[in-house]
Amino acid sequence: MRRKLAAGNWKMNGTSATLTELSGLISAHDTPDVDILICPPATLLAQASALAKSHPLTTGGQDCHTAAGAHTGDISAAMLVDAGATAVILGHSERRVDHEESNDLIREKARAAHAVGLTTVICMGESLAQREAANTLDIIAAQLAMSLPDDCTGENLVLAYEPIWAIGTGLVPTLDQIGEVHDFIRARLERRFGPGVGRSVRLLYGGSVKPDNAAEIFAVSNVDGALVGGASLKQSDFSPIITALEKSA
Ligand code: 13P
């Protein structure tokens, strides 16, 4: 059985003061029935990891470089580990767009992250134009084929399906649309990595997950949790999402 995962992506939000939200989350969920991952901005990662030290909640980065050394402004995978991270989000659509990240680059980043023991949360999803042109599954197939390295396992890989048009918009695909993509991803993973690995990788849905729609999304086939943006910033929003996931487990 895949253990469910509630992941929060704080994006470029949060200062030290925001860590009170994390402390609240930690005390509200001291023995969770699901995994909880919070990915704060890099400036807060070490502090967040220290807060979560003797708690099941884990922390992650939002990106890493493929290498180390002379790359001003970048962060290596080993540095994320040093700051207490167990995971890193890679290939978020905001990075694919803002930083023109390609599938090839994301695959190399994932290789670097796996080499130091990080779990990668690799994101994929279609634009509205691609959805309207009925190209969603082709886009997902290409992203899956090119942005995953060959060394993926059920432990080091989590996939997040995040339709770009659903991120931060309040728009959510229909439950059938979510199920169609998640079932497709599962089948492709099994075909490429074999049924053992293919069935053990957790698949998250992301894009406008809120307390009031979480339960119905978590009931969809092959949805093993969520990657949550805006609603992960406040404990009062994220806690009910975690609870909904626990109930679905
Ligand atoms: P929202 O939950 O704010 O739509 O963001 C989703 C997301 O991009 C998580 O990575």
C-alpha cells in the first residue's frame, strides 16, 4: 500500500514569522496517519527542519542545481540535505516557465537529488491551450518520458500532476479528468519501471486544492495525496486537508 502524502509548497512566501504556522501544524498533527512534507523557501529551510526535528513532518526544497560550486544564487542537492531536507520539488511549472527549465534539465536535477538520497517530487501538467486542444495525455507522456531518470524507485520518486491552469486560479479539473491523468501516469510508470516500482510511486494532485474540495479529490483513483500551494501557508487551511487525506487512507 502506498502511504498517502500531504505536501505543502510555500513557493516564494514566508519569513521567519511564518514559521508559527509550521509550529501550529506540528503540534496539531503529532501522530499523523499520512506523511506530511513542507517545502518552505530556501531561506527558511534550516529553521523549518530544526522545528520539525523530532516530529514525523519532513521538509523539502523547491529546486536544486545539477551540480555544485561556481553557480551564483543556486543551491545544490547536498546543501538541501545539510539544511535538513528529505525531498525536493523539481520541474514545477513556475520554474519551467520563469526559468525555461526543460525536461532534460529536470531529469539531470533529479539524478543529482537521488544521488544524495533526496526524494524528488517531480511536477508535470498541461497548459489550458494544450488541454483545449486535447493534447493533455501527449504532454504528460512526453514529460514522463523525458523528465524522469532511470534510477526512480517508489522511495525516491513522487509525481505531482498539476494542470497549469488550475494553479492559483480556483479552477479544478473534473474528478474524471484528474482520474484519467492519474491512471495514465500509473500505467506509464508500470510500463517503464515494472509493476513493482510503477505501483509504489505516489501520485499527487496539485492545483487549487482547498479544505472544501480535498475529500472528493482524494477519493479519485490513483490520487495518493496533494501538492498544495496557497492553502498550505496557513495551518487553519492545511490541517483540514491533512485530515481529509487521513480519512481517505
Ligand atoms: P495552489 O494550491 O495555490 O493552486 O498551487 C498549487 C501548486 O502549484 C503547488 O505546487
